[in-house]
Amino acid sequence: MMFNLLRAYLSAEKASLRRVLSGLAMIVMSGGVLLLAIGFAFLAAFWGLAEVMPPWLAALTLTATGLVVALILRLAGQSLIRSRRSRDAVSPQDLANLLAREIGLAKPDLKTADATGFVVLAAIAGIIIGRRLSK
């Protein structure tokens, strides 16, 4: 009975993994096609600019433009990551209070807690988060 249950669970997980991997492959392929399209757009812009300026200057202009756009995107991405981290941060005391309230314990004091308490608290947090995500 337990073996059949395990086999059914593993086959369901395999199917889920296949679906996720095929979706990931499609995303990677779309990224490749996007890079190819951007390359052709730069080539078309180069040919257009080479008609009104020397080809070396057209290439230099497009390279500088691409580098500026890449720098702006990188800085915007870093800013987004930093602001999200600071906004989503929760203090350990707040997390301990939330978990204690969730499982019905008294308010914990992290200043006097030992390492075993932290491990148990982390395990309980994992179970609670796992159950909430599975719903």
C-alpha cells in the first residue's frame, strides 16, 4: 500500500517536473529568438546610419547606445532588488511572535533562546509555510 502511494506520488512529481522543464525550455528559446531579433534591429540601424555617416562612426554610436541602455537596465534591476529586500525583511523577533501565535505558544524571547529552539522554530516555520503554499 505504502509502495503504491509512493509510486503514485513520484509519477505525479515526474509529470510536474516534465511540464516545468518544457516551459523553461520554451522560455529559453524565446530569449534566444529575442536576442536574434535585437541583433537584426541593430544591423538595420547600422545600415541606416552608415548611409549618413561613416560606418565606423555608425558602429560606435550603436555600441555606445547599447551600453547605455544595458547600464540603465542593470541599475534599475539592482535598485528593484534592493528595495524589495528591505521592504520584505522581517525581524527575527516578529517572526518568532508570529509563529508562536500561529501554533498557540506564549510569546518567545529570542534573547534567552538556545540553538535548539531556533531549529524547532525554523522547522515549524517550514511546515506552516509549506502547508499554506500547498493550498
